[in-house]
Amino acid sequence: MEIITELNLATAGELALSGFLIALIVQGIKATGKVSNNFIPLVSMFVGVLIGIVAVVATHDTNYVGGAVTGLIIGAGTSSMVDLAKGTIKTARVAKANKETKQAKAIEKAVGNYLQKERS
């Protein structure tokens, strides 16, 4: 995002607020289930363009193209970050479930071995 600030397209505060709003809106859209997950990155970029233009209007600027480009870049980045975070969380949950399953099987085997020894 350094390129955005170097080109003087947006301040750090605008970037942070835009990223938050884009993620919030896209997750709301995604939660409705009306948009296929395959199109979520495109939706994120479209919402980013809209947020970028709204930011230009709100700051009484005239660089609408710059705002739209900024929103597009932030939307693309936000979509990737959200998907990455969800993938990481899902991987961690699967790993935890596998570990718990292995522990349960080990306990079950140990109890089975103990009961066999007691019967002998």
C-alpha cells in the first residue's frame, strides 16, 4: 500500500478505514449466501471502487479516478487477506481436530490393552 501513499492517493487513515469498511461490507454480502464464493474477490474490488469514490466525495477532493483506483487496490487486498485468515483458521481447526482424534484413539487403545491384561 506504500505506492498509494507515495502517489498521494490516500492517507494512512483513509486506507485503514477503507479496508475496514470494505471487509465489513463484503463479509455482510458473503453472509447472505446470494453471491458465489468465486465472485467474492470481484465484489470486494467493486465495493472498494465505490468506497474509494465515496472517500473522494467526503474529503471534497476531485481525484475520482485516484479514489477509484485506491479502492480497487484496497478491495483486492482486503479480499485476499480475509480469505487467507479464514484459510488459516480452518487449517488450525482441522489440525486441532486431528490431534484430538489421535489422542482419543490412543486413550481408547490404552484402555483396551489394560482391560485385556485384567482379563488375562
